[in-house]
Amino acid sequence: MRMARHEKNNITPVAGTPICARLPRIALAAGAVILSACMAACSDSGLRVREATELYYSGQYRQAAAVMAPLIKKPNRDFVLNNCRYGSCALAAGNLNHAQQAFLTAYRIMNSVNVNTGSRVLGAVVLYDGLKVWKGQPFERAMAHYYLGLIFLIKGEYQNARAAFQNSLFRLRKYSNPNVSMPPAQRFARTDSNFTLGYFGLGLCYLKLGHPHLARANFERAQSLDPDLAPVIAKIDDPRTNALIFVDYGHGPRRRPAGMYGQQTVFTPAPWQVGPPPPLIVWDNQHRVRGVQQSAMANLLALAQEKRWLTMDTIREAKAVVGTGLMAGGLAASEYGAYNRDQTVALAGLGASLLGAAIAASSQADTRYWQMLPRTVYVAPFHLRKGPNVIRVEAGPQISAPISLNYTPSSAYRVFYVRLP
């Protein structure tokens, strides 16, 4: 980009690229300067996360947990996120105690109101949104609460599970007016959660705690959100049902920057880009279990496309607008000064354009996300036969390792978790 050249202290105008075409390049260059110090400190953590993610999706859960373990001890802006990542790895590896501790840590901080305050908020507003402690998008927070509830279910601690599932059902923003010129507070209202897993888990807890009316109310709410759950809920009510499997399948939504300066984020892929999830099949002693749910109870690709499950980008959008305006006005003033050989105006315009570039660049969105989330969560209630059982689950091309157990009539209600690679 050429703006002007100096010849014997005179500024001569030079024709070049239109102002509007130059703005993103200026902002991106400024953004590289602003973020370089932040990103340098995160390089080692980023490598560990990538390694753990690759191990996780290749089915090497213990190794993935070992790679993530050092990161959950560092009280930095990724502390909550790394505990969620580690919790996913530990849960898939069958280490319930470590997974419980990780999700409980995340749960406590996510529900704290004094985490992102003071200098962190100031830094996020002035410099970069990613300086804040990660607390996740609403659907990520709901999943962290769900996993904690699931672990308590597996352990038979129904009261603790009830509390975790209850907290997964926080209220959400519902966009009631598409007019983007209106203030954000006037464009949305609060609405109840549509997190089916939370209502289902809560209903199951109330059923096991001896509150059938509360259980029925939550099961009905889950079924109203997804009518395909009717066979699953009917199976839960069957007195012969003594086991329940929760299955994670596939890759969850991935967060990417969007907008002229990356001030927005999008989650990809959308459900219609990958097609419907495959049906779930459960095998018991090489016999296919009949009556198992064939569709997903939670489709995270779909949740990530709903505005109610995303936070707002108000501050970043404002910074992008202000920065763009300063750049445009500054470049126009600089060219005007150059054309009229007014060095003071030209340099003042150049300074304004650089300030605008820095502001616009600082509007870049935080693109951190929870890589280990599944695409789909299945729930399958069934009847365990007396004696030895070998359980496998299958979805699409993926089939789980066998789960072996000996069931007796005096055994407790069994809840299993399976992660399909």
C-alpha cells in the first residue's frame, strides 16, 4: 500500500487502492501486532491441546488425559476450558473420580460471578476478547453441567446428579426482534432452556429419588421438545428396565472467526452439511437389543446454530464499527492533506487511521472452544439379563469396546457411558 512519498518535505499524492479495500489489510496487520504477545505465551498449551485432541479422536483416551493433565493445574484464562477438555478424556478413559473433579472445578467457576472482573474485563474490551477466563458458550456450559450429572448418575448419587442437571437448565436469550438497529437489550427476551438432556436427566433423578410426579413433568418437557423421545421415556417407565447407556458420537461443532476483522464467530459444520446422525444399535451377548432409541437426544451441531445458545458480540461489533470509521476518516484526511500538500493534516489522518486499525483489530473474537464435545448424544434404556453380559454399542462405522459385567437381581440400576471415536 502506498499513501504518499516525501520529496523535499513536500507530500505528493499518489493514486492507489480505494480506501474501503485497504481497511481490512490495515486492521489485520495491526491485529498481528496486538495479538503476537498473547499468542506466543500460548504456543506450548496449544500444542498439547492439539496432541490431546488427536489422541482423543483416535480412541486413546488415557494418553489424551495424560497430555492434558499438566494444563489443568495452571490458573490461567484457559483453566476452565482445560478442565472440561481433561474431564472429557478422563470420562472416556473410565476414570470417574478424575473426571468428576475436573467437571466440578469447571462447574464452580462457570457459576461464579466474580471471575471476569477488573483488569480482565478491561483488557478484553480494550485489547482482545480472549483475555477473559473462558466460561464457554451457553451450550458448552450446559454440557459441562450434564457431564457432571452423568458421572453422579453412574455412581448412583442421585441427589448430586439432580443438582447438576438442574443447573444445566439455565435461562437463555431468545431473539424476538430481527431489527439490528435496535439496542441489543430490546432485541431479545429470556426464555426457558430447550436442553433436552437436562430435562431427561432431571426426570431420571426424580424417578430414582421417589418423586414420580416431578419425574413425569420433566420427562414430558423433554418429550415436548423432541417427540421422538416417546419410546425412550416409555422404556424408562418399564419396570424391567435396569440399565441405561449414554453414548457420545462424532465430532462436535468447531468455532471459527467470521466478519471483516474476525469480530464474529461461527460454529461449523451445520447439521445439513453432514446429514443426519446414524442410528444407535446396542448389542448384549451378541443379540441386538430391541426398542433402543434410533435418533439422537442431543445434536450439538444443531444447538450451535441456534442464536439462543450463543453469547452476543455487542462490544466486538461496536469496536469494529468505530475502528472502521476511524480508518476511513483517517485515510481520507491523509489523502486530502497529501493532495493539498498539508503535512499536518496528512500525518494527523495517518495517525487516526492507525488508531482505527488497532481498534478494529482488537475486535477479533475469542475462538476458543471445547474440542472434545460430541456431535450427538444417544440415550438407550434396556434390560440386562441375569448372569454375565457383554455389552457393545454401534453407530455408523464405529463400534465400542465390550463392557463385561455380571448382573444379579439384587444389583443396582446400572448407568454406563460410552465414547465412540
